[in-house]
Amino acid sequence: MEASHSIAAAIRAMPKIELHRHLEGSWRLKSLSSIAREYCLPIDNYDIETIRPHVQIMPAEPRTWENFLGKFRFLRQFFRSETIIKRVTREVIADAAADNIKYMELRFTPQALNNVMRCEYGEVVHWVCTASQAAAVEHNIQVRLIVSMNRHEEVSIGEAVLDAALAHRDHGVVAIDLAGQEAIYPAAPFSALFQRAKREGMYITVHAGEWAGANSIYEALDLLGADRVGHGIRAVESPALMDSLVERGAALEVCPTSNVDSGVVPSLAEHPLPTLYQRGIYTTINTDDPLISNINLSDQLIQLVEHTSLTLDDLKQHQLVASRVVFLPPHERALLVTQFEQWFS
């Protein structure tokens, strides 16, 4: 059922929060085209429609995790300079502000941004921090940063990434994240590293319960000390885990269209978000990778009204929940909660 014009307009105008968005999956196609041309990248030609199938899930493509992650492998070749990294950071934040997002936690993986340049991780983190702070002021949006590492890479890379993140806590970095294929690569090797991050006062979020089941979520919570879980939708397979999530107050960063595009669920109509939400679990709604899924956050919310049982009031409740689980100091979080409560009153 198509959302009415008035509901779609209300969603686009609604103040929003995004807690799970990857910088690497948020490029503008126009920027990719101009960078490909400037650096003579090995692509058939540099027009947008030639690049699109390499970086976006197309209608006839298989919905598999291999195909989904393959888009990132193509995108890694574009991160070739400080100027490019700052450019994409500024553009991601400008696009979020244009979608009426008032607070965003933008995550990025220094190793992915450093695939071509091979410089110090601290430099990469510094460039993202600098561009983020300037763009947030320019576009009147609050932005905090989450620094990610990958399960399939050496723990020593994660240690260097954590050091860089800790060095930039005063420049907008608030958390670390473990990403990657949790069905193949367990979280356990990173346990000591994440425990150290927790002792140092960093917030923790972990990709889990997307391509693997309940056990990966327990790993995230119990071994890595996750404050929030990235995706986490396969908690629906375990009533005991759902009860535990409610008791712990652990929030899920749900990315519905991304879950369809990566083959985790067959369609939005069959997505478990409404079930998790009705169970009393803290669920938030996010895009994951706007470029790859060809959506912004408003699009995502509109699609949920069209294809699930969620209503406009439910979407507002999700924004209020998000305001309560942001990675901010308690007094700053309280101010954000109050602001959203006033907007939705």
C-alpha cells in the first residue's frame, strides 16, 4: 500500500535520528563519477549509469551477502587522498541534514579508507573528524563518529584502529564497532580489545544477528560488551534472547532495506522489525548504506509504512527511542531527548 502524500510529507519533514550509517556506503554517484575521471580508474567509462551497477543493488541482482559486500570492494578504490575523504564526509553530512536528520552517528572503517593510500590510521581518523566537525556546523546537525574494524582482518589492525579512535575522543569519536560476516568470523578474538575500549570510556556497537543467529548477538553483548547491536534482527528467532534484550535495555540498530538487499529477509513485508518493536525491544531505524540501497532515511520510513504494520506514530516512537540510546554523555543525551519530545508533542 502506497503511503499517502500527507504521510510521506510528514515523514520527510519529521526531525530524525540515524545511528547506523556507513560513510563508505554513502557516496554520491556524481562524486564517484568525477573522481573516477580525475584518477583514470579502470572502469569502462565514467558516466553515472555505468558506475551505478557496481555500487548499487539493482532490481534483477541476487540478494546475497556476497553481492552486497562486493559493492564495498569496488568502492575502496575511490579513497585516494585526504581531499577525497574529506569531500565524501562533508557530502554525507550535507545529505543527512537535507533529509531533516538532526543527529547522526556516522561510522567508518579506517582500513577501508586506507586501502590505496597506506597511511597512518590516525591520519585517516583525523581527516574524517575535521571534515565532520566543519560540516556539522555548516549544516546545523549534530554528528558523532563511530570507528569500525572488520572481523576478517587481523586483531593487530583493530588495535591500531582503537588507538586512533581513542586519540580522537575530543574530536567527535564516541564509539567503536566490529563489522563483517559474523557467520564466518567470530567476535571472540576481539574480546580483549573491546574490553579495553570499554575501560577507556568508549561506547560499543557490534554488527551481529544479521547473517548469523542468536549466538552472535550473545557474543556481542557478553564478550564484547555491546551497548547497542548493529542489525540484530535474528533475535526474533530466540524468545529467550528477546526477553534478555528487553531486560538489558540493549538497542538494535535495524536497517530494513539493507536486510532485504543482503538477503537476510525476503522482503520488507516479512521483516521482523514490527515483531521486535511490539515485543518491547529498543529498536531504531536506519539506512546502513544509502548509496548501495538507493534510499535516504525518509525513504526508508515511508517504505515501512507502505509494507509493514508500522504507523506514523510508531515511526515517531522510534525517533524518541533513538534519542534515548545515542552515544552521548548523559547530560547531552537528556537535552536531545527533551528536544525530540518537544518536537513530537
